[in-house]
Amino acid sequence: MPSLVSPSINTDLPVGCTLVLMLMTTVLTRTAAVPVPTPLSALPGARGCVVAQFKFLAPQDMKAFRRAKDTLEELLLPKNRSCSSRPFPRTRDLRQLQVWERPVALEAELALTLKVLGSIANSTLGDILDQPLHMLHYIHTKLQACVPAQATAGPRPRGHLHHWLHRLQEASKKESTGCLEASVTFNLFRLLTHDLQCVASGGLCV
């Protein structure tokens, strides 16, 4: 009985298989070459770090922050004050830091914000600041799990991170209460909509 497969197909089969194998090898090689962003939870010393939920805050939380910011600005703007430094300069950007350094910088930023806003709440604006402070404390607690152990126990930070932390420390020591209140107030939404979202995005914040 004659073969049902033509000689030309038998001849081309090995070539077809070779082409398929070459194509698969190329695809796999290129796929492996694409860098995969490292999630914060996978970084050394950052176990239990879960901050992806803060990429977008709930509308009711943002509304409370907006109300608090507007109220604070009404109280702070009319006052003339001379501030020697800016704890939160516009030129700074968390993307200038390595992924593991970003939670360290944001944690320090949040700590100063909580300290300043907490003092205001204790004096005059408790009702307006209650919800924002509660949310900021919650974010701060979650963020602390993202700070690698070597950031607090290791050598002194260098480069952009060193300048970031040093600026916050100096402002906390040298600036007047009024200057700190104004700086924290004007930085509040940048902290929530830029810095926090960047840290929550991990290696995807580029």
C-alpha cells in the first residue's frame, strides 16, 4: 500500500521542528532577560511588608485629609514667618532612591508629620484631625514592617537617602513650630498621592 504521507512533507518535517525549537528558545531567552521588579516584601529584613493597599486611598479618607489641610492652611497662611530650611523641598523625589531606601525615607517623613500634626490636634483641632491622624498612624505602622533591619542597625545612610534623612532631622531640631506646621501641611497631599503611592508600587515606581 503506498504511503499516505508525501515525500516532500517527510523531508520538511525536521526543518519545521528545528524552526519551532529555535523560536521557543528565542522567546524563552528574551523572556528571562526582562527584569522583574522586586516587591518590597521580598527585600532582606522587610518581612511582613504589605503596603500595596495604599496605592489608592479611600475617597472618605481623602476627603478627611482635604478638610484638615484646608483648615490648617486657613490658620497658617495669614501668619508671617521666616523659615531657614525646607524639610520637604520640591526637588526631592523618592525615585532618586533605591527601592529598599524609599520606605526608610517615607517612614521618617511620616514620623515628623505625625509629631507635628499630633501637637496641633492636642491643642485646637482634635475633631478635624482625628480621622487623618488615625489613618496616618495605621500607614506608619504598616510601613515600619517595610524598613529593612540594616537601615536602622547598619552603617549611616549615604547619598540621597542621607541628605533626605538629615534634612528632616535638622528641620525638626532647628525650625520653629510654625514653620514645621506649615511645611507638614503643604506637604501632606504630596506625601499621600506621590510618596506613599511610590512606596506602595515597589519596583514599579520608576
